[in-house]
Amino acid sequence: MKSAKSLIIFLVILNSLFYAANKLVAQDSAALHWAYNNALLNTTAVYHHSFGSQGALYNGRQYNEYRMKFKEGDPYFQSFIPAVGKVIYGGVLYDSVLMRYDEVKDELIIHDHLRRIQLLKEKVTSFNLFNNDFINIEKNNLSNKLLSSGFYHLLYKGKICLLKKQVKSLREEISANIELLHFVQERDYYYLKKEDEFFLIKSKGNLIALLEDKKKEVQLFIKTNNLNFKSDRQNMLTKTIAYYDSIK
């Protein structure tokens, strides 16, 4: 009875959406298409959230926790303790989901009272965790400069975008008292997305070359704001690219 009532409410909301879309038919088609898709996604999310229908999230694989303790580093993004976030999974936006991002395995893990589920990566479009946005990118002809397919941290989004791939790996070492120690090593890669292509940013000079049309302005901005690629890379790249985007 409850599920039937929920379905009726959802259909009423959906019918209202179609009515609103018809009224906008004389408007710009691209804007209408975006508005419709966005409204449909949000309407579906409201339905799933309101009626507790998050069962579709739990169709991944059982996640295996790390059994060892780490001397240094952490396999997870920011914290091994799960936090509430959002995920678009199978085209549906799920809010208030308890989850972790395992950067060693590059997998998104969701939690309930009993289970730890590793979501099917191909069905994850994007997610937000600790107020940080991640998008799932498949490596292809336009993105062949990317390290691999997978989740990328979206640091800046505008006419151009800045993305970060933090790669973590496990390392073992035997101590002087013959104890096996475990470490998590990490390495960061930064990419500029410009005109649908991705470019690896290797150095300050490399960045300036990618922003060649505003070279003098960019160099002056970096110097004036004492931005340093080597010692404060993420901050330097984020601020410089945001500035470049603002003067384009």
C-alpha cells in the first residue's frame, strides 16, 4: 500500500515536470534540454530520498577492508572514517550516503549498518565527499594524456577545468627488529581540460605554455601573488587557472 502511494506521488511530480517542459517549448532548445534533464534528475532523486528507495545502490561487490595497520599514509581520501556525501549512480542522484573513497583501489565504498559495498565504477558518474567533487572519466582519444580511466578530483570548473589524480600505492618494509611495516605512498598528477582535451601539467613553464594567449598577464599574476609551483602546487594551479579563466 505504501509503495503504491509513493508511486502515485512520484507520477504526479513527473506529470508536473512534463507540463512545465511543454510551456517552455518555444525557448532555446539547448537551454530547455538542460533544464529538463536537470529537473528530471532532481525529481527522481527526491523520489528515491523521500521513500527510502536506495536499494539500487547496493548492487555492487562486497568490499574487503585492509587488515594491516599503516605506519604512514592512509588509503582513503582525507579519512578512513566514512562521511556523508552524494553520488550520481546509474543516472540517479543519491543524497546523504555514508561513504569512503579508496584511492589505492580507486573505488567508491558505501556503508550501511552491516555492509560495505564497492560500487560498480562504470555506473558512477560523479560524487561529492568532504565537499570535494570527483568525476569518472574514461580514457579515450580526447583524454589519452590522462594516466588512466577512473575518478578525478575536480579542483576548478569553468570554461577550462583543473583536475587532480592522486595515485596511492602500498609499500612494505622490514624494520630493524624484523617487523613488517606497511606504508601508503602517494603521487599527484594535475591536468588542464581545455576545449575538450586534457593536458598534463608538469611544470610552471608547461602551465604558462598552455595559457599562451594570456602569457604576460598570467606571469604577472603568479609573480604578484607569490605563487610557487614546487612548494604549493595545488594552490598555485587553482588560483592561476581561475584567474586565466576570468580574463578570457
